[in-house]
Amino acid sequence: MVCDRQWAPDLLSAVGCSGVVLGLLLLVDRGADTLTSERGAVWVTLAALLFAVLCPARVTAGEGWLETRRLLVTRRVRTDRLVSVHCLDGVAQRLLLRDAFGDRVEIDPQVLIGNPDLWHRLDEDTRRSIAAGSLLCGRTALRRLAERIDRRTVETVFRVSGLD
């Protein structure tokens, strides 16, 4: 089983941002001498909502499956039985994986780019899906993602070896 190595630092960052915003709101309200219990509850609620928005999904993968956990929702997809893979463009790019059982998972491609172990696990399982003939749509999206990961790996190797 492999996990997103960047999840814990991202979670701490979300907690820190929410805490700083809450502290600043309370400090300004206190400085203006307008802080009441009702206003404090509003600021705490606002900070909690900010945390809910910033809280990263925890991505975990094992042989034949990939799972994402958010605050209230856990989704799992069988990566050895994928039917489609789509790259959703927009403000935040997402990779949408669907399996033969109707389950779907959306993940940030940066999670795969930053975690070679997760990418390797997903790549092996998608090759099984292709060999089994279940992956009908998405080879292009996977190839483009593989090219991005390979490019980043090469850049890292050059930077570490001093050849950049």
C-alpha cells in the first residue's frame, strides 16, 4: 500500500491557514472592541469552512485499487478494472477515474506527479486494464500524464546532479 507523502504537510498548512485567519479575525474584532460570543461563533464557523475547503484529499493505493478520503467522503475505484480516464481541465485540473463497477474517483494529477510510488501503482494497474480490454477511453490522458511525470523526473535528476 502506498500513500500520498505530501498529505500531512498539506493538512498542516490547511490547519495553519485556518488558524491564522481565525486569529486575525478575532484580534481585529477584539481591537475594535466589537467581539461578542455571536461574532466569535461566526469567525470560528468561517475558519472551519476555510479548513473544509483547504483540507486535502488523502490518496492511497494498493494492488488493484485507489482510494481518496476527504472529510466526510471516501471513494474507491478498482484500477485493474478501469473503464475510462478523463483529464478535467478548469481552475483546478483533475483526473477522473471510472471502473467497471460504476465507481469513480477524482484526484489532482499533482498528487501522482509528486508521488512516484502512487503513479507506479496506478500505471501497473492501468496496464492490466488495457490488457484485459476494459479501458475503453483514456489512454491519451494517461500518456500525457506519464510524459509530465517523466519530464519532472528528468528535471529532478538534472538538478540534483548539477547538470541544469
